[in-house]
Amino acid sequence: MLKLYGSARTRASLVAWYLEELGQPYESVAVDMAAGEHRQPTFLSLNPFGKVPALVDDAFTLWESGAILLYLAEKFGELQTPQDRAIAAQWVLFANATLGPGLFVEANRAKEAPRLLGSLNTLLSQREYLVSDRLSVSDVAVGSYLAYVPMFFPDFDLSPYPAVQDYIRRLTQRPAYQQSIGRR
């Protein structure tokens, strides 16, 4: 059985969301960050950098939320072709390397947020999901960051981006989202 190590309000939540979307059973292992469990030898044997999430799949261990998402997408059949893998990697890397820092690093937000959200708004006004007509690993990666904006920055005005607002609403109403991120 898959074991997902993490704690509330960390990127482990988005991995849990994807596992719920996939309908895959997993054991959630809480890591008490406040008590420093992530810096103890037991956890450092899973991730030498002491960060969550970490995923254990039998004898295979993986850390970094984006890598875990791509692994799960590959393992459970979402990614069938090299093009599927490349597009998923494009969106997961965009989420972690561009969107996250653009929205959550205060020094970047004023300049980057309008550009990033404007482009996403244009794209999402043309389709319901990022890649296809159904939710994919790309939506979990990007959508989790977008859904965190109202949580962490309640005064951030998303009204200029109605398609992004609709997208966030669609994603956060999904049962799998509610089972993972929504309950934390």
C-alpha cells in the first residue's frame, strides 16, 4: 500500500487530492513538523532534506510533490504517450517553478500575478480543464496553487479573472478535493 508522509497545509495535501481523484488507497502518515519529526533520522531516511511530502510505494521512496504527482500519473495510467508525459511535466513544473513563486513570494506577486492569472484566465475561458475535457494531474498541480490563493490571501482580488474563479470553484467542489485539502 502507498504511504504518504505529510502534514496539514503542506504540499502533501495536493498529493492526497490526486490519490483521492485516482481512487487509490493509501495510508496517510502524519509528520509533526512543529515537533521536528521531519528532522529526525527516521524521516530523513525518506527525504534527506527533511521536507514533506514523501511517498513510499513498497520499496520505492520518492519526495517532491511534483515528482510524486508525475509518478502517480504514470503508475495509474493517466500518461500513455511521450507527449502526455511532456505536457503533464510542463504543467507540474509550471505550477512549482513559475506559478507558486509568482503568487506566493511577496516580492513577485504584484508583477507576476496579473500576468500569470491573465494568461490562465484566457486559457480557462476556452476550456474547463487545462489539458483535456476531464481533470488531470496538471489540474491538480496548478489548481492546488490557485485554490490556496483565497485561503492564504483572502484580500487578493480574483474578480478580474472570472474563468480562474470558476475553475477554482469547480475544483474545490470535487469530492476528492473535499476529502483531502478541503477538510484540513
